[in-house]
Amino acid sequence: MPIRLFRRKEEGEKKIKIPEGMWIKCDACLEIIYKPEVERNLNVCPKCNYHFRIPAMERIRAVTDEGTFREFGEELESVDMLSFTDTKKYTDRLKEAKKKTGRKEAVITGTAKINGMDVVLAVLDFEFLGGSMGCVVGEKVTAAAEAAKELSRPFLIYSASGGARMQEGVLSLMQMAKTSAALARLADARLPFISVLTDPTTGGVAASFAMLGDIIVSEPGALIGFAGPRVIEQTIKQKLPEGFQRAEFLLEHGMIDIIVERTRLKPTLTQLLRFMTASSGK
Amino acid sequence: MILQYLDFEKPIIDLENRLEQLRRVDDGTDKNLREEIVKLDKKIGKIRKEIFSNLTRWQITQLARHPNRPYMLDYINHCFKNFLEIHGDRAFRDDPPVVCGFAELEGEKVLVIGQQKGRNTTEKIRRNFGMANPEGYRKALRVMKLAEKFRLPVITFIDTPGAFPGIGAEERGQSEAIARNLLEMARLETPILVVVIGEGGSGGALALGVGDEILMMEYAIYSVISPEGCASILWRDTARAETAAEMMKVTAADLKKFSVVDRIIPEPLGGAHRDHKAAADAVRVAMAESVAGLRSLSVRQLLDRRYAKFRDIGVIRRKTGSNG
């Protein structure tokens, strides 16, 4: 009897698990969609074209040539230099983020090839503390920009971030200056920098490297801005217009170059890189 | 200007009122009265010294935002000669929270760029409470380029709660304007001296804050987000701003420890608002020394030092050991 009971329970669990795993609800159109189909479509809803937020490693896989990505800087970890505690300890928040993502920090940096062209990449991960920029993110992005300059390669950053990491105080603010200074040197060396914006790109990340691309590309529907919508509404005490701070709004206002769907990103980046590296008339 | 007191100054208020009264009746004939005045004056000095040698970070935040605190234009009046304001970003409009102009600092020609808060209601609104729009940052950048062209040192004054969070500001690219200044200031081929005089509020402050030397007033603050903003996000309660200020470590002494600030300018006892002239004198002397030092460096040296200065900011751990 106990064995049968156990078995029945297991069967029951399976019955619930299978549909949950195979079918998901789209965050945007609320339609029930078939998960393998969404995954084949690079996590874009086949019904409404909503671009799901995805981990950094998936972005790298989707855009680089297979087996060409070499990570660097993975040995860097954050330090709780302020002994910061809000509703949780910063050290606990870091531990949780590491467990959740299996990564040490909110950005992955490395070298790779995109359709045979060598590039240096920095890809932010929103799953790790909201992609926030502390000292390690600042250091890794800076080191990646310096590597691009050293190796004379184009540099790409994928942004996905709520902004600077408050738990590291003013030191996180200074990472905005540090990363921008490295990009100034890259620009002086006449090397291309393409900034890819994904949902969301706000605060100190938007107000530093994300908006400094020679070319700024965005995924459709991404929230992009300096201040968050809630802060703006509270300040001006007005309802915000429909579509405010979305990629399409920024394109209309002249702040970004192109909106590219995730499935078209690799060919578009390839084309851009070809135009910007073709005649290296240095 | 009516002098306003802060909560923690309460022990001084009554005594100062009494001293005022005694001084009013003192005609120089009553010896006892004279003695009492001297005694009371000493006592007030002692209490004030005690209070001001044990300020919390929140109390310093209140001083940094004190309504009587000297603003950028007060320092312009006290420290510089022949100030000539110039306007506009040549693209959209002139942004009054950012003030730019030519000036002379002890005989040295410079370009001054700073954030200005308003003193009364009309001025506060005109200056947008010291919160710049993108065109303010773009005006600042235009003037920096002008300084570079004529090799004039740039002096920036930081005093803002933050960049303005509004619909128009977002439409016109607030984040791009700030980011652009960070990049261009990193490679501007002329000395840049930064003075944090009041509130250094997040990216809106940093957009004028990349320089060769960063000076900070003793009771100024500088932080990644306002204590209220931090409290509202992390505690979902703006009333926790005091805790947030403590946690983020926003004072000049804190920033000096993290090598974000090069030098702290001491303020008169009781804070800069109690003696604008004395505060400005200290700022003037410090600025003149810094500018002279930076003037002696070649452009190459300046840019290398500036890059290294920001390159080194941060505390990290490498897997193999500690600290970096």
C-alpha cells in the first residue's frame, strides 16, 4: 500500500509538471504558448513578438559563432565595502544572486567571433541583482573596452540593467565615469563600439556606456531611460503617455539608431561590423 | 536672509536669542553684563563645537541642503572677478539650473560651470531646484569645448539633488547628455577642477564631476542616489532616508577614504551658511592652489592622471586573493 500510494503521488505530480513545463503564458499578450516553439524563436513570443528577458549566456549563444566565445574576468567578485544592509544584507543578496544565476556577477565579458569577425563582448545579466553596476561590473566593462583597444577589435555591449548598484554607494556611481573614460580611449583608437539595448536599460547604465555607442541598437519594446517611470510620475504628478520610454519612443525622438528583432540581431550586427571595419584607413 | 536652524542645533537657539538680547541692552556701562555676554558667547561656542564634532551623516545631509547655504553664484561673487555669464546649448534652449561663464580666479582666466539652486520661490522655480535638463548638460559641454580650444582651466561647482526626471528631459535624451559629458570630460585637453559645494546627487552631479582634482566642502554630500530615493527603493519608505544616508556613506570624510575626493575644504564652525565669506575664502584658496598645480602639467600628463584616477576607483575581490 505505501508503495502504491507513493507511485500514485508521483504520477499526479508528473501530470501537473508536464503542462507547466511545456506551455507558458506570455507576459505581454497573456496567450498560452508552446515553450519549445518560444525557445526556437530565441524567447520571442510567436503570437505578439514580445521579447522575453533572457540570461546573458543565452544572448551570447544566440549571436556568436558556435564554440568561439572565450570568457575573461570571471575571477572578479563583489565586496561589501560599506557593510550595507537594507531589508536584507548585501552579502546575502549577492549569495542569492549567485545561486540563482550560477554566475559571480551581473556581466559576462569575453572574446568571440560573429560570422567570422573577431569582437570583444560585454553582456549584462538582468537576473543578477537587476543587472546593477557595482565595482565589478564597472571593472569588467572597462577591462573589456581596454581589451578591445589592445586587440584592435570592435566592442559590443548588451545592456540590461536598472542602473548603478546602491549597495556600493558612490563607488558604483564612479563606475559610470570609469567605463565612459575607457570608451573615450576606444573611440580615440577609431574602433567601433556597438551598444545593444535590451529590456530594461535605465539609470546609471543608460547614463553611461549604453548611450555612448557609435551605433545604438535596441530590441523592440525595451524600456530605456534615465529616470524610472514611477519616479517621473511622482515628480511631475502626471500620467505618462502610452509607449513612453520604450525603444520605439526613443527611435522617434532620435536617441537610438535601429530597432532590431532578436532573431535578426546576428545578421544586423554582422552587417554593421562589416561597414565599420571594412576600410581601416587609420 | 533669515537664519534657519536645524533640529540638532536646538540647544544653541535659546542661548543665541538670549545673547542677542543682552547685546541689545549693552551700552558699555554695565561691567557685569559685559562679563555675562563674554561667558555666554564662550558657552555657545563650546556647545556648538561639541555638536559639530559629532555630526551624523543625516545631520551633514541637512547641512548640505541648508536653505542658507552658499550657492554657486555666492561663490562666484566672493571668489572670482570679472564674471561674464554665457548662455545656451545652441540646440534647444538655455537651461537656468546650469550657469556658465568666464571668470578670473586670482588673476588666472578660467571658465566656470556650475549648478545653481534658487534662494526664494521664484528663483527656485526658475532654477528648477538645481535639477538640470539635457540642454543644461549640453550647454556645459559646449563651454568645456570652448575652454579646451583656448586652453582655459575649467572649474565646476556641483550642487544638485539630481538630473531632472521629466517627460521632456527623457524625450531629449537625459541619459545621453550625461553619458556624453562623462566621455568628453575624460579626454578634455585642459585642466578640470571639480568642487562639490552642496548636494552631489547621482548621475546629474557626476555629469559635471569628471576632473583632475575633486574638492569637497566639509559638510557637502555626494551619493549614487538621494537618501530618499534609496530609502524608497530599498525600504519602500522614504522615512528611512536617515538610515539610507548612513548606509551609503555620503559625506566628504567617507569619500576621501574611498579616494573619490582628493581634498576636503573645512567649513566655518556651524557650517558654511553661518559665514559665506569665510567659507568662500577657504574655497578660493584651495581652488587657486589646485589650478596652479594642474597648470604645471602637460596635456598628456593631465589626461593620463585623469584616466588613472577614475580607472582605480572601486573595491573588488579576485578569486585568488582579497582586494583589488
